Amino acid sequence: MTDINWNDYSLETKAIRAGHKRTHEDEHSIGIFTTSSYVFKNAEEAALRFTGKKAGNIYSRFTNPTVNAFQERLALMEKGERCLAFASGMAAIMAVGMGLLQTGDHIVCSRGVFGNTVLLFQNYFGKFGVTTDFVDLTDTSAWEAAIKPNTRFLFLETPSNPLTEIADIKLLANIAHNNNCLLIVDNCFCTPVLQRPFELGADIVIHSATKYLDGQGRCIGGAVIASNDIIEKYIYPYLRTGGATMSPFNAWVFLSGLETLAIRMKAHCDSAFELAQWLEQQAGVSRVLYPGLASHPQHELAKRQQSHFGGIVSFEVTGGKDHAWRLIDATQMISITANLGDVKTTITHPASTTHGRLTPEVRELAGIKDGLVRVSVGLENCNDIKNDLLRGL
Ligand SMILES: *Cc1c(COP(=O)(O)O)cnc(C)c1O
């Protein structure tokens, strides 16, 4: 099994079979290696492993067979060279910053990224003299204008949350490289099934495994995927020292999550598309934001860049916050929770939750209207999802 060149296989096959190095027990399904350290044959071997002259496990803060399997599988699916797993998506983003940045550096980041990413860059990296400029995801000239001689990387999510705006990864990768910076893409919403940023020129891909990679809302985890060179030089030394390691149990859950990822993403996308089209027909809905709709401003770019349009649908109801809250409270089946990427459909009111800390003016500027509702479309029967939303429409 270890002799197979997985690059010859398609994503669906890698997702099920790659990464598992079968042990002398001939197990069919991979085991969970609950061991904190590893035994060396003798003192010399211990020394060789510590200096990196001989490959092999030392301590589970650095490497663990179950975590290694997850890393290898995800790297192959993303078509990246190396993957390192972390305790959470935020720990993965933290590692990239700690590995790459030094005092005086500068980041350009899209305004619509995950809230904690904004806080990490602004408040924590900011404490150590790293500055960040936030720009409109879709405004290419704003990205270009924000770059300074000390810019280390551009950071973005596409599609954005909750507005589903799409960035042109290829264009921004060129801009980054012409200015001697890296492009980092948080690929959480699309997963490698729908979008492979490395093929478009990105240098680092981030994942919150907590979302679609798990897919059933069970574990927190994250990953950084990049070239061998970036991982060896900047990320692995930080993981070893910083210690935000993924647990073997979580890696095991994510490994089985990956096995069904392709088929789940297809079902999420099909249902989301059906729901988006249906929402466009509903009185009381003034606007539907979904990259698969012809009405979406970057529909053509989404078609080019992604293999499908994703599982997140946002829409605005007439009647602002009161109507949005009424709609959310009228649902019986759908979960009122901020998580996404679950087989269970979830619903949130961004203006009062994920974006609640922003002032009304900043929120308006960011396009988060009071009547906006975000649905992460799950795998229940789509008619049941429609009927649940209909109660409050
Ligand atoms: C959830 C999320 C994160 C953070 O991941 P955690 O696993 O919750 O730490 C980062 N980026 C995006 C786009 C997310 O949705």
C-alpha cells in the first residue's frame, strides 16, 4: 500500500485510501495511536532522530502516525507538497503568522475574513509591531495599492463569509509574487473538492478541519499546507515549539471525514443551489447571495475557479432584523448555531452574532445588512429545509 503513487489517483480515491501506513497487525481501518512518545533502538538512534538525520517519530507534539496519515491525505487532496495539522483552524493561522512574520512586517487581508482572524492579526500580531491593512476582497486595485515594501503576505477567504463574494486567486497570486509576497488562502468554505488554490498560484492553504473536513460537527482542528521548503523552514519548527498539535483522536475523526468529503460536498452544493433558486422566488426575500446564481456578481469567476458553488447560502429578508429574527425563531428543525459545514443545516443572523461587534456604520460598509440570514445547507431532505424556512417567511 505504501508503494502506491497516489498522485496517479483521483481526489475521491486519495480521500479514502491515501496516508494509511498499515502496521504489522494488518488492520484494514487505521488505528488511533495514543502514545505521547516513541522508543529508540539505542542511544545513537535517539541522537540521529533528534538531529533530524534519521526520519522517525520522537514525541507526539511533533509527529504521530494517525496525525501523519491525516496530513498526508489532505496534502495529496489539495495537491500541495506538505501538510501540518493543528489543534484548530485558528492555531493553523497563528502558526503561519508566528513562522513567517517578524516585527515591522505588514499583512494585507480581505475585510470579510473570519472574525478571529481579524482579531489575531490586528490585536495580537499588532502587539508585536506587525501591521495589517484590510481591503475589499473583490477590489483587485485595492489589494495592489495596499502592498508595501514590508508586506509579507496577502491573506484571503473565497467565497467570503457570509456574503459569498469571490476573489480571483490567480490574479492575486500574480500580484503577490510580483511584489515578493506570499498568497495565503483559507480554503475552508470550498475544501479541495471544490477549489484547489495551489493550481491557481497560492503559496499556502489553510483549513479549519472543524467545518466540512469533519462534516459532522464533532472535533476542532486545523491544517497548513505548503511547499516542503515553507513547512520545513517556517511552520514545522514553530509547531514543535509552539505546541498547538492536533490530537490523534481528532485526526482519526478527520480521516474518516475526508473519506466522505467528495460525496458530501456534492450533496451540499446540489441542495444549496436548489435552496438558493427557491429563495429567489419567495416573497419576503429581497436578495439571495449564492455564487451559483446568474444574479451573483462574480458568477462567471466562480464557474471558472470552483468546480461547484458551495453549501453556504445567504439571503436578505424585507423587514430587517425583526423579520430575520422571526424567521430564525420560527424554524423547528434547523439548528440556530454559528457553526457551518455540518450535515445538519444551521442558520445565523450575522449582524447580531458573528459581526455583532462591528459598529452599524462599519457593518453597513461591509455589506452585512440587518435583514441578512446565513444558512449552511445540510444534508437533510431539501424540501424539509424549505418548509422549515417557510414558517417564518
Ligand atoms: C471556523 C473558521 C476558522 C477557524 O477555525 P477553528 O477550527 O474554529 O479554529 C478559520 N477560517 C474560517 C473560514 C472558518 O470558518
